[in-house]
Amino acid sequence: MKAIFVAYNQAYGDEIVELLDEFGQRGFTQWQDIQGRGGVDGEPHYGNHAWPTQNYAMLAIVPDDKAQDLLKALREKDEAYPDLGLRAFSWNIEQAI
């Protein structure tokens, strides 16, 4: 299993959940209205008057055979709308209950 963490602009709304649905991935945890800024470029998302947008984040534990395709789909979404900001990271899950 792989853990996939996705941080993305709130403008994506439900699109990321819909993407998980397309891959048959039911389980996830989502955080809304979080603040942050990218490590390379892009505008900060602080939810204030100067930087009004905010981010959402999601963590999904997915089967190994779905992880690469899901990451590829997330990359394609980021490349289609680079100004919005979307980052995804994956790591191995050693154990789960």
C-alpha cells in the first residue's frame, strides 16, 4: 500500500475527490481551509486580504497497483492548471490496522 498526500488549491473543489472515485478509491481524509505556500514558486494561500485563497489537503491509502496511475492523473491536472497549485507525495505503508 501507498500513502498519497495531496495539497491543492481550493479552486479544485470536489475535483480531487472525483478523481479518486474514477480510480475506485473510496477511503481518504480531507482537510479544508489550510494555509501554505509552495517551496519553489506560486502565490501564498493564507486566507487573508492580501492572499485570500486557501488550500485543501488529502491523504489516501491506495493499493500499490493504483498509486502510479493516480499520481499520473494528479500530475496531468497540475500541468493543465499550473497557476492553481497542486502537489502530491507518496510513501510506503509498512503496517495498517
